[in-house]
Amino acid sequence: MTWRWLVGALLVAITAVTCGSPTSLGPVRPVAEVGSADAFQCQVPQQLDRPTPAVDRPIPGTIPDDFVPVAAVMCDGGETVESDGTVVYRELRRAGDLSTAIRLLNEPSEPSLTVDLCPTYSIAEPEQLWLEDAQGRAMEPSVPVGECGLPKQEGIEAIRALESVDVVEHRDPVLERPRLSVSSCSPHYSDPVVGSDPAAGLTIGYTYCLFDGTVNVGVTDEIGISIEDLPRAGTCSISATRTATTTYVAAWPSNIRNLTVELDGCHRVIPDGHAPLQASAEILSEFR
């Protein structure tokens, strides 16, 4: 009898330790750092030409007990580079009773299920969000995750349900090199660089900036053209007044350069650093 009682007591003790063990809980999130609201700004996919905040952005986490937010700021836009080389994005400010959002955002994450029990999802980019208090301080809340590792959106939706009190639109210039790689063309005209080497194995952009002289007059939709079979252009003494430019990446070295299509004059296609080619009627028709 004594032996059976001892075994039973051990089983109860083991069960209690296992159920209360940290391994049965979800990932623990740190408490967020609180800093100046001036340290927070929307992050966009492109590299922007704008000053770096004077202070580092505080580390995100759960909302501290002594932090009382009065507004939430969410980011919108910023994915598209405009023809003038800028990115437009908005800071959407919402205010009201944030207690429900705070409770939901501070909920603990759920324990992870076995991988086989979770379906495969395509996870969207996390919401850009920070909270501000009446003293000009701000912090970035982290979001609890569910049992399959996906962010729980209830706290975000509680913020979306609040009243919108202000929208601030920003237009920031994109750094030159990222702009070329993202939009396929620069809105700033530069003279083509004529070389003598044949152009081969070039990866050509699909969007063209249009110029009248050196003035940008628009951007095309995506155009797919090939220059592989174009003949070399002859001697040219006529300057083009209308051009279309995109970018190309050479097989080696792998760097981004301009490709210019002359829409009048000698109708040449000039990949910077290579010998000019003679544009075909089919290529020129894409720009009419």
C-alpha cells in the first residue's frame, strides 16, 4: 500500500511540474522600451533620402503598466516610387478608448502546436504601429502569436475601430541607386555613355522614363523589349530631342546602368558603356 501511494504521489507531482513548466507556455515577449515620439517614423520598402532620427528607435514589446497611450499611429502606403523619384506614405492617427486594444496586445502568446497540425500560410507584412502618450513619448507594441505562430490581429483590429483624428502625408525622395533598381528608370536625365563593346546578356528594365530634352514628361507602363538581335548603329550626327530611358544589369560586372532609346534623331538604342544599336520599328512603336 505504501509503494502504491508513493507512485501515485510521484505521478501527481510530475504532472503538476509539467503543466506549470515554462515549456507549456508561449514565447515570452519583453516589455517595450519607451522613448521620444520623434524617434518613430514609417519604414517603407525603399531606401529614402531623409535624415536619421537623433535617437535610436526604442525596442518593441508589451505595453508597460505605467505607459498610458492617448493615440495610435499606423502607417499606410510607401510601396510605389512616383515618377518624380519620391515615395508617398501616410501616418494615420487614431484616438479614443485604447483599453481594449492594450488588453488584447498584451495577451500572452499561445503555446506552439506540433508543426503537422498547422496549415501553411502566406504571412502578410506586420502592421507598422506605435502608441503615443500625452507627454510626447512613444513605444512600439509587439503582437502576441497564436498556436501556429501567426500574429493575433485582435489588438490591431481594436485600434482600427477607433476614430481617425488626423492623417499626415509624407513625400520623401528615394536614394538614387535604390530608385533605379525599384522603378527601372531615373526621373533625372543623363546623357548616354557611348562605348565600343557589343552589348550582350543584359537584363533590361520594363519601365521607361520619357524625356523631352532633359525634362521628364512621364513614365510608361511595363514594356518588354529585346535588343539581342539589333544591328550596330552607324555613325550619327543628329542629336535626339525625345528619349526613353530604363536601366539594365550587365552580366559582369553586375551593376545598374542606363539604357537610352532615341525616339527621334538617329533612333539608336544605347546601353551605357556599349556600342549603340539601331532601334527597330517594332521597338519605336512601343513608345507611340
